[in-house]
Amino acid sequence: MLLKALALFAIGGGQLGNTLDAIPNEGDWGAPPVTEDTFDEIERAGFKSVRLPTTWTHHFASEAPGYVVNATWMNRIETVVDRTLKKGFWVVINVHHDSWEWADFTQPEDLEARKTKFEKLWVQIADRFKSKSDKLIFEPLSEPAGGNSEANADQYNDANQRFVNVVRNSGGYNKDRLLTLLGLNANIQRTVDWFDEPTNASNYILHVHDYDPWETSWGRTRWGFADDKKQIEDTFIALQNHFKVPAMIGEWGLTSKTVESAAAWDYFGFFVRTSKKYQLVNQLWDNGGDHYDRINKIWRDPVKLDIVNTMKDVPNTMFVCPQIGAVWLKKGAALTQLEKEPGTNYVLSATGFNLTEAYFKKALKDNTTGLKDTLTIKSSRGIQLPLQIRLYEKPVISTTAIQETSTDTLLIPVAFNGATLAIVKAVRKDDWTVYYGDLQKARIN
């Protein structure tokens, strides 16, 4: 079963983030509640697995000593699991944001009581789902919280052992059910350094998350430099070399919308090829706002979906620099260094292609700013990639002083004049961001 699961996971997996894991209730974080057709487009996209992040914190009918889960919530989770299994997916369910709401086992206060609550929660989950298909997979606790220390990691080694004990002794198919197990923070290096395999674990996949380099989600607009790629590959090598069990990257992706499109494609292509190279399966994180728009039922960037699903062992045909996926032309500037081939759109060269003067005259004939054309680059290797042609003038902010009228919204009047927004840096009196890296301090993106 493990090998079969890995083969299907390798095709790529989807997520239902910000939904069942929303706090306090499903739908409270903007993603719509699960319906009968939620998984149709995920299925059509070619994914074979779905992770269902689930937060239980606000759905207990009682606290100590029973810690009984509200029956309505347990029934709701079972309904969603049944719908997903009916579609033929491999399905992962877990204990998600509880990891920082109450299940932070690195905090000494009431530690044993919280671990007991964790065990009793899993007693109920394991019992409810023990007769479900062996395509259902259990994940104990997402991104176990705590500072970077071996002592903290050991608390989750203990929690993993308790989880395994509960599941393996709960009857039904759970004796052999596939599990995923995580180390501290689901961080690759901390897992390599301090994860201990529980006894009687058998039939499990090591589970890590990877959003390196993290600062790309906090202000950087480019990705693809040698150090970026080395950072990812080095951690993959460490993971593969240290463990003798299968491993999966249960969350990954560029979640920032500020990263230039071609840089993001480069990242997706490199990540998919490199994870396959080191035999690591992956599930792309999606919260309903990053990739698949579940309200309008469209993929926000179909190119990323194509990259994830093709799994080809070749780089995509696209310029590495400037990584923007567009040709930006400033209105009024002279068009220079163009191939002058009358009647043609492009001329091939040894290193790529040149768009011609004839093409630009046709594309820019009305002289209005904005998107003028989208070309499709096709080649014998890699997937098809779009190249936008845009005409712009300098954006203008009409005022430099704005009176705030709402605590929720600050409207800044900008005439973009054909340009598109890369990033806004809002600096404020420092608070919790002081604990983050330099790019994140006192910053809202």
C-alpha cells in the first residue's frame, strides 16, 4: 500500500486550506465551505491526493476529563472525508492550527493535561474513521510549535509516539493505516537533526514543509539565483541522506503575489524537478487564495498547474532574467535593437528569438497603455508559457497625505497607467514582527 500511495502522491497533491482549519468555524477565513462539487476541478486538474487541514480547538463539547468533540463537527469532517474518498483521492486529515492554539507541547504549563487532550482527540478521530478506506491517511499535528532546540523536538517525538500508540490500537484498518509523522515545526533541518522514529510506527511517511527562501514571501520579487536553488537542494539532500523511509513535502509553494510571474514559474519548475530527483513527493499548499479560486472555479495561474502536473525532467523554456514574463515598453520611448524583417513577427537566434519592428507596430498601433498582447512560447521541451506585451507610463500617486477613515481599509489613490503593482511596504510601530527576519520587521505586504 505504501508504494502505491507514493506513486500516486508523486503525481502531485492538492490542499483545502483555510476551510476546515479556519478559526473558529469553516468558512470564516474567506474560503467557501466544502460542497459536493468542491473537488471536481481538483480531480480534473490531475491531482490524486488531497490534504484536509482541520482545526478542532473550537469544536469540543466538553473539556477535561473527557475532551469530547462536538458531534456536529465530527459528522461534518466525516462527510467531507467521505466525499473526497468517493472521488478516488488519497486523503490526509490532521490536527492543524491546534498546534499553536493549545497543542504547543514546548510550553510547560499544564503540559501533561494538553498531551492527554491530544491523545483523547486522536482516540475519537481514530475510532470514527477506523473503517474507512486505506486511502485515508492520518497526520498527527501540523507544524509542531516551539523554538529551535532538541528539548522542544523531543516533546514532539513523545507526541508522535502517543499518536502511534492510539492509532495502532484503535481497531479496524488503523493497525496498518498509512500515517505521516512530523518533526519540530515540520522544518527539514530540525527533522533531520532531532526526529526519532516511534516504536511500532511501520507504514509511515516522514512529513516536512518547505517555503525556502522564506523572505520571498515578504518583499522579494525575484527567485532563481544560484543561492536560492542551492538552499532547496541542500535541504533535500540532507533529508534523503539521513532517513531510510519515504518522505513527503506536505506544504510548499510561493504564497506571495509579489513574485514576478516568470520567477514563480522558475521556482515551481525547479521545485517539482528537484523533489522528483530526490524521490520526495509533494502536496502544494493552497488556501483558496493562492492557486485555485474555489468561488469562481478557475486556476489563477494555469501555467503553475501545468508545471506541477507535467513533472517533466527538463527546465521550462523561459528567460531566467529578468524573470518577469513580460516585455515592458515605456510609452514614448524609441524601440531599438529590433530585428527589421518586414511582415514577420519574430526572428530566431542561437539563444532565443527577437520580436520584430513589424510586430511591435502592429501590437502598439492604438497607443493606449496596458496589456497589448499575450504571446505563447512553444518548444519541444517543457510546457507552453505566455509572454505578455505591456505598454506603460510612470504611475502617479495623486496625494502624499491620506486621512484614515477606517480601521480596516486604507485607500491610496494611484493611477497605474498600464503598470502593475509589485509590492507595497507599510511601515508601522513595531509589534510582533520584531521576532521575525529583517525583511518582515514592522512590515505589512
